[in-house]
Amino acid sequence: PVGGHLYGYSGFYVDLSGKWRRDEENTIRVFVHNSCTPNSRWYSGAGIYRPVYMLTGEKEHILPDGIRIVTKSLQPTVIEVQVEHTGTERCQVQTEILWKGKVVAEGKGNCCCLELPDARLWNHEHPNLYSCIVNLVKDQRICDRSEVEFGVRTLDWNAREGLLINGESQKLVGACMHHDRGILGAFENKAAALYRVSRLKKAGFNAIRGAHNPQSKELLEACDELGMYVVEEFFDGWFTSGMNGYPRHFQKEWRKDLELSVRKCCSHPSVIAYSIGNEVAETAGEKGLALAREITELTRRLDGTRPVTMGVNLMMNTMQKKFGFQLGGGEEKENEREDTEDQPISGRMDGSVMFNFMVSLFAARPFIEAMSAPKRSDPGSREIFGMLDIAGYNYGDMAYEGHHRMHPERVLMGTETKAIAGVKKRIDMVKKYPWIIGDFVWTGWDYLGECGLGIIDYNRNLGSFTKPYPAETAGCGMLDLNGNRETMYYDLALAWGLYDKPYIAVSHPKHAKDRMISSMYRTTDGIDSWTFPGYEGVKTRVRVASPGDYVILAVNGHICGKKRLKDQIAVFRVPYQPGKISVRSYERNGKEIGRSSLKTCGREKRISICPSCSWLSASEDDLIYLNIILTDERGQYWPEERKLYVSVEGAAVLCGIGSGNVRTTERYTGDFFTTYNGKLTAVIRSVGRNGDVRVRVCGRGLEERIVRLKALNRPVLEKYINQGGTMK
């Protein structure tokens, strides 16, 4: 082997200098060793799931990730461009800054400061990007050339004003997000990253916390281009060794991986903070604090322009500090083992798994509140929070105000929160207090692994925290596995003011007499439909989330009840009758402030297809998402399970298919899938050539639908656009 790497989430480079044989056929083989499982608390994927590139050039070259651009001031706008290269003293660095293809500034030297006239700033609303072209010149000849995009953006933070981006206060409407791409598995792709970020942005989020590992370059580029803030998280556990993953190697590898991740992030304006870890209970004691100090200091040396934070679980730290209760983790000697062989480690559950298991045995909210009460949780958290620029609270909103009274200089954010009980009160605090800069909900997008922690069971609880097979996804996203908004999303959106009218969610009448068992992350399985044929007259749960003080519910014009809203929610028991269910919301003084309704579907069922775009770039990396929905003649979706088949002909292939169903035995790599609440998604991938693409979708008893797309190379694509080709 000529090189390798142990952490699956930090990009790395292998130098092939001197290994390449001239005038001979050379074979490069890249392989992954991933046989020891489990290796993570979530779905890690297997194989090479992020792009691999071969970089060629001269001996004197600009280092990979060797260009760093920092905004020094806004008035006037001055940037600093730092360049690392392998050149000798005879080499000269020449830098050009371009705006929309036009040179607006030039400079020379390994480090130069440039003033940008009439600068366009970068933020989530205006993601303006400049290009920086760096030439390495020797003897009047360019021996290397590199180009990066960057944004002009400053950061500051303090308890009086909160988080300042370009001098203006900003609240983070945040979504925690795992690294997998849903039905595509762990496969990373720029088009997939753009799709995901765009769906989150349309849902009102302006920030992502990478949970719990470094994000890909593709994801950061998508966030730069679309305008999405990123908290780059380096690691999960530091000491726990109950699984066959990175904690086995953490002590020896973390410095290298931290530097690789920071170098990757430096010129990305979307990255606004670094998180050094997640739920490391050992930070309540000296061992964890000593390591936290090392990690924090190195992070600041590598990049002092961004704040350092960490997701601290108050309950875990309290139990470790106050009661000496260690939540998982093996002995230190086991963690520092040098072996990287196949033998799996047999150890206890890691800290976060143990935490989740424990709270699932108790009444989760009261237990967490008791352990996280301000005075009780302060001894185990104040020292780690004192090291950080921004204190990150995982499920610790009950301590916000109390801790602020003890530590008024502290800037904090909810690094991990829930969209259930108390969400409005929590978001109201975030909006009210400048020293709380944001809130990151668990989780923004559903993910593979941690199976079924958001499932609603009936009569019998099939699992204390996670659920057994065939549960495959977590089931706790504000958006489901394919990016469709879930009912819980609207609770959060109402709290943030992103949604301003009542939202009706109806539980299926088939469970009318069953006892509903909520999960830690979900309190309803209701959907926005009033179509349940065969259940006429059966009483069912109707849940209304709404602004205001009270709501009035009616079915077919007949009032069924009036209820006051508690934490934005009112629940009714209503007999199902085809027709129309409607709700109106009112302020305390009787003023109507919003209304919504649902109608029963018509008799006809048809397949409707909504492609994310009408063309593909003739690159093997381009994707189109086809959102497939069963609808009636009015376009209203039918919440029905129906097996649909998808076939693709021409210059593309079917890359993945699936629904938002948490429990399924169907394959995401097959050519059919059963709709869930009338919906599924198919992903089409180009194969590297021009041509027409024909997608056929059919199902028993339904008229087939055909969608025609185009795969075009760049020159043809530009011609197609100029001639008025349809795009979305």
C-alpha cells in the first residue's frame, strides 16, 4: 500500500510521487476495509461513497486545499488570500479575483490583501460567490493553476448581540442532518447535495448541523451556492469503544483528521462554526476536559475566524459528574489499542446509545428535565462550556434561562432539540434572547439507521428506543426520506413563524380503538388527508396545529367542537364522513386569524410525476429526482399503498427508488416500490452520453405514465437553453 486513512468522513490525499512508472501500464486500486460491524450508531454505508479523484501536476504545485481566503474588513471590503505551495523561491504566486467572469482585483505573493470595489456580500439570503484564480509562475511560465469560489462574509458573536453575520444579527433555524442520502444510501453526489439543501431551504431552514461527522465538499459547495449556514462537526464520541468504529483510533488520529477538515472548510462561506464533538459525557471530568482543551486550542490555531462549539448533553454530563455514572465506554487501555485488524471489539453500548436506551425506559421529558435542571447540571457543564465560544445544548432548553443567570456572558444554541412538547416555548426563547443564537432540530431529514426511533406503535410497544426489522429508517425527520414535509414539521414551522395557518392531520380510522404509543421523537402519525374509504362513521383522531388561542373544527359544515390550543395543539375525536373537514383559528378576542380544510379525493386514481428538472447534464454524476404521487382528477393525493414499477430507457438509468415508509422489506436498488401515503420517489442518473431519456411508471389498475427527459453535454445544453428549452 502507498497510503491509507482510517476516518471515513475526512477527505485525504495520497502522494504517488515516485510510485508512478513511466512508459508502463499502471494500476491504481482503492479499497475499503469495513468488515467489523457495528461501526457506528447510525447507517455509515460501506465502500467508497464519496468521490475519488486523481490529481496530476508538476513537482512545484499549489497544495490541495492550499488556498485560504479570509474577509478582513467590510468597509472598505478587504480580503486576504493565503496560498500554500511546494514551489521554490523562484516561484511567484499571482492572484485574480473575478465577479461574474470579470477581474475586479489582482495581487501577488503567498499572502496578499486585496480590496474589492462595490463588494457583494454572502449570506443565506444572498449567496454571492466570487472566483479566486491562483497561478503559480516560475520563469514566466505557469506551472500550476487553481480556482476556488468564495464569499465575502464576516462573523462575530457575543451575549449582547448574539451571532452577527456581516454585522447583522442572525438566528439559526437549524436542522441536524446525517450524512446518508436517503434512498441512495451513503452515495455522495453534487446533484444529490443540491437537491437536499434546496428542499431544506424551501422548508425555511437556514442552517445545517452535520451530525456527527465532517460533511463532504459537495455538500459544502451546495450550501455555498444556495445559501445555507453549516456547523461542521468533527467527531461523535472520543472515548467510547463499544463499537468497531473510529473511537478505536481516535487518540492517534484526531489531530490529522481535524486539520484535514478545517483545511477543507476554510474558504467556504457557508461554514460558520466548528463543533468538536457530540455528547461526550467525559467532559464532566478531567480526562475529557483535558482532551477538549487540546482539540479546542488546535481548532483555533488552524482557523481563528469561526467560533468553536460542541453538542453537550446536560443529562449525561450531570450523571457522570454528580453520580459517577459512566454512560458506556470501555477502559482507556482498550481505546488506545494499536491494532487495526479484523478482530471486533466487544464492549458496552456507547454513551449516546446508552442515554437513548435509558430515557426510553423512563418518562423521557421529566427524567431529562430533572437531570438537566440549571443548578444540578451546572457543575458538570460549566467547565466545558467555559472553553467554548458557543455553548451547545443537546436537549437542554430547560436550563437556558437558569444558566444565563449564572453565566450572563455565555452565548448558547440548541445543538440538538425535538419538535415535540415545548417546541413553541423553546423557539420563543430563541427569538427573544440575543444570547441564544439558534436551534437545531433532530432531525431535519429522515435517515437510514437508528431504526424506528420515530415510529408510532399501537397497543404493544415493539421496541424501547429503536424498533426491530423491518424498520430501516429513523422515522423522526421534519422531512421524510425523500424530502416530503412530515406532520411534525408544521409544529416547528408554526413556532418559527414559517407557517401561519392551521394544519390538520388525521390518524387512520383503522386505529380508532387502539391505544397509541408515542415515541421520543413523534407524537402523531396523522397525515393531511380526509380520504379513508370503508371507514365511514368510525371516530378517528384529528390533530390541529395552529397559531392563535383556540380552534373550531367542522365536518361538511357541521361544527364538531371548539378547543383551546395547548402548546399550539388541539386534538379532536371525529367520525369520518366523506366530504370536507375544516378548521378556523382565533385569537382570544375572537378575531379569526386563519383557516384550512381537507377534501375527500374523487373516484379517479392516476399517477402524477413531478421531476426536479427536465434535463440532465450528460455527466455520469448528474441526477433527476422524480416525485411520484397517486392523485385524483384534481391533483389531490390519494394516501394509498400501491406497488409501482419504474423503467428507464435511453441515456440514463434508475439509480434508486423508495418511499418514506419506515418499515419496509423492499429494496431501494430495485425497479419497483410500494407508495407510502400515496407517494414515492425515483432517482434517475445520466450515463455519460447525449440522448433522450424515457421514464415509464405503471401499476396495477392504473394508466401508465411516461416522462421524457434529455441528457445533454455542455455545448448542446447551452444551445438547448438558448433555443428556449423548458427548464424548472
